[in-house]
Amino acid sequence: MSIDVPQLDELEYEELVDRGQTLISSSDVAWTDFNPHDPGITILELLAWLTETHSYELDQITDAHREKHLQLLGVRPTPPQPASVVLDLSPAEGGAGRLPANTPLRVDDGSGTLKTFETTHRTTLTDCSLAAVVADHDQGHEPKTDANETDGVHYRAFGDDPAPGSVLALGFAGDPFESAEELSLFVDFHDDDLPDPSAGSPPFSTSDPATFEPSVELVWEYCRGYRPADREAQWEPLAVGRDTTNSLYETGFVTLERPATWEPTAWGSQECGLFGHQPGLVWLRCRVETGGYEIPPQLDAVELNVVEASHRRHHEATLEPCNEGVAGTAPETYEFDHAPVLSATVSVDGEPWSEVADFDASGPADRHYVLDRQQGILEFGDNRTGRRPPVDATVTASYIAGGGADGNVPETASWWFIDGDQRLDDGLLEQVDVSPKGAATGGRGGESIEEAIDRCKRDFDTTYRAVTESEYAELAERTPGLRIARTAVDVPADAASPVSVVVVPYAPPDVTRPTPSEGFREAVEKQLDSHRLLTDRVAVVPPTYVGLDISVSVTVTDRYAGGGDRSAIETRLEAYLDPIRGFEGEGWPFGRSLTTAELREELLELPAVDHVDELSVRTVGDASVTPDGTVRIDDGSLFYIEHIAVESTVRDGGSN
């Protein structure tokens, strides 16, 4: 419900004068001269003019007022955001080495204005190539080299069921640590067929930080014994300097450190090969130490010589004042040479000062400043709220400028490194070819006051407290960083019992029992703990799965005499009972009973099935089947198919 704000300046000058003259007539009948030459009328007109002026000023609500009101509600306009892009780098022969963070690049997108980007992290360029990729697990060796090199094709790094001991092996043609003390790998996670992770349930202006810490533990290793004797014992651990993939849950970079004992030429790599490959490759591997993936890691590629860049540029500058200030005092505002400003460190005469959102809590001695990031304006206090710098003080800043929608350049843009005198070990940066993997995206300008107000209004309709079952379910599904398919909530009547929240993580169709890992459940618990009532306790639990052993005998139509009916029957029943997509398309309902009669009806919908001769169900788990063929399960339980046995007979009397 909105508040009606009165219009304070509804009376204009003429009406104020007329009302004043009316009041004079009713108070003093002897006063009959209302012409302007009368001194009393002159005073009345002056007061009317002042009243109109003050009313008009009171009625003006500026952006500064709106921003302050938003701050009282916990809302601040979001600052500018820079675009980002992933780049392929191709160094010239002999140009390998370490590329430092914040290396500048220039971009020509055809707009007539060149843009500047910077690398966001250091990386290592190498002359070697990734010649072989193998997924090694309990089902054997799966070559993935072609899939790793082919656009539009993805593969599962550890197979369909990652378990402890599953391996992603990488074979390098050349020494991956020859040119530097680190090896940088870009891991491109395939998420085109997955829903986006939840962005969380933000309090107006900032998103909740992601609290998900994978239960999966990965170990990177290198082989120092290629000869057949006791080969498995020759794998040694590699130190991981950085992993932004979150244990292969998302796209990112993995930096491996060169071991002190690195000497591949002495280990027999030229004599023996691994994983069915010819000798000559140097092998590293990523091994699953502790399992727990909700979604088997699926990758588009693992690549070398890749870096991320952001639309920004670091600057060091002495700031110039925007105004001259009062005589004998320093100016209050200073201007940056480049805007928008993403971040800044400001010093006055070499002494660092602190940034604050406003001077409301600043005292006369506090060395504070306020930064308008969008305009690039720096404001100091007035010696009452916040200290003002001394006269003739030198104000310096180390800052990062950039951001805005103009950084969203297309994939067709041309890229190159600037400052050609910089060297990449023995090679010049200008000899490195740069090509983007896609368009630069994510750049946007700072949020306006009107946009912040609209966002604030929308957030009033957002659930932030967990009281009812639907509120618990909504907030659980908004756990930042997670892909949650379904939830079931039980709010007990007994206040001493915890609220039980069953979560089903999103999983591909071939994962029959999607189960949240311990880290997954802990992230949901942290999310709900920040929104629950103080007196509530929350328990986040996985679903209970009841396995089904189904035996079915059917008669198929003539045209399916050649086969195909068994696959159709298995697919139909698995899809019907699927915990995420089954039943009516939203997953099998929690706790819903199953009857053999409805399974028969499902099978009769198949073109291959003429009629169902027999159908029986046995359970694997705590549930049982009643004499009438009904399987009853608890409220937080779901089904999965353990085994299906199909016997079919062709309608004309043949068997299949």
C-alpha cells in the first residue's frame, strides 16, 4: 500500500495575496485600500512571495532525497559492472612464459571507439599441446580427445557415475612445465542443458554470497613411472595453486604448480605410453578422492593458453579539484580522469583515507571520503561531518576504471595486446594472437535512482521469512549457487521437532536417484537458517528412494515383431516414475502410492503394446506391496527402478 504524499505548493502567489486581503477585511473593516502603493499590501505581497517560494522548495523531492530514503530501507543503487570475456591466446614460437594479471588489451568492435580490457588473473602460455584426453573409471578407458577438440560436443569427465578412483587423464605432447613454474588449464563446463544456478534471495541491493562448498575432493597427480611395473604407485600429487571451477562444478581455471622432482625425460615417457596411447606423451590426471557429485561433471573442453579479461584499466593519478573551495580551505570535491570508477584507494599527502557510503556517522576528525562511482567524483567532508584535507594537499588515487554497457563487444571484434615493449619472458606480447571465445558480456552501467526504486518495490513481493511450508520451499529453492529441482517440507505441529526439508538436486535424466551431497545440504541449511524464525530448527535431508523390481509380460503388435518393444517399455516406465520429470511432468509426487493398474495403463499407451498379460512389482527397500498391487511409501520418499524384466509375445503367435 502506497502513502499519499500531499502537494505542499498547491497555493500560488495570487491566491495567497487574495486570501490575505480577505482576512484583512474580516479583521479590520477600516482598512479599505488594497492597492500596491499601500505599505501593508507591500508587506503582504512580500510574505506571499516568501510563502510560495518555501512551499515550492519543500515540495521538491530530489534524487538525493530519494537515495537517502532508499538507504533507510537498506537499498543502494548497484554500481557499474564491467563486461568480461574468455580469450584464446596463440604465442609465437618461443614466446611461451608467464602472462601477468592486469595486462592491458585493446579492442576494436567497429564502433569507432577503441575499448580497453585487462586480464583478470595471471596465466602461463606454453608451447606444448594437449594431445590426449581419457576418462578412466570402473567401466574402462574412454577416449575423449575428439570430443575435447570438437565444438558442440561435450563429454563426462569421470564417466556417468563418478566414484572414488574415477580419473580424467590428460596427455601432453611436450613438457607442460618447460616454460614456467605453473601450468594453467581452462576447464569449460557444459551447462547449456542445465538450469541456471539460483542467484539467491538478496536483501534489496546485494546478492547472498554462495555458501556451497562441494563435498567432492579431487586430487591432481603426475606420472613419474611409465614402465609397466607397479605403474599405479608412480602417480604423485600435484600442488594446486588455484581452482575456480569449484571442484569441476563450473567453468573456471585450474593452476598446477611444477613439482620439485619434475623430470619427465627420466621417467620413461618416451618408451611407454599410458591409457592405450603411444609413447611420447607426458601425463597428468585429476582423480576423484571423495565422491558426491549431483551432476556428473560434463565438459566442453580442457584447454591451454586461455585467459579471462575484463573491461577495466588500472590507473595511478593525482586528482584535480572540481571546485576552488572557500578562501583559505581546500576543495571538497575532486574528479577522476576516467569514469566509471569500479574501485579506488585514495591518499592525502601519502596517508590513506577510508571510503564511506555517506558522512552521516563521520566525525570532524574522521579521514573519510564518499565516491560517486558512476560520475567519477570524490567528495570530502566539511570538518563537521568528515575531515577536509589541508589546504594545498596532494590527493592521489590508485583506481580501476571501466564498466558499462559499451564493454559488451561482439565476438567479431579484433583484439590485441598493447604496450608492445612489454615482454612475455623471451617473447613480445605483440606477437601473441588473441581471439575471443565469444562476445564480451555482463557490462552494465550504474543503477539509476528510478531503477533502484522499482527494484525495491519488486522486492516487497519477495519472500524473506520462512514460516509456512511454501515459504520454506521457496527459500530453499533459492539457495545461491545450487540447482534444486524439487523440495518437500514438513512443518511439524510439535514445536520441539525440527522442520524437515527434503531437497532433490537437479540431475540429468540418466541419474535415477538424484541425491544431495553433504555440502549441498549444508548450503541449504545455511540459507534457511538466515530466514527461519528464531524458535525454529531446520533439518535438510535427502529423499528416501524405494527401488522397484518390475516384471512385465506383454503382447506386442505385428509391426514390432522385430524388436524395439523392450526399450520402449523400459523408457516409458522410467520416465513415468522419474523423480524430477515423471508423473505429470513435474516429478513423481512425494509419498504418492503406486499401483500396478496405473503401470498397466501407462504401457497400454505405447503403440508397441497390444495388451499387458502380466505385471508384478517387488520393492527394494522398506516399502512393501499390498495384495491389491499397491506400493505405499512415506511422505519424503520417491521411486526408482532397480530392474525391469520384459517378456513379449507377438500378437500373431510368434515370440520376441
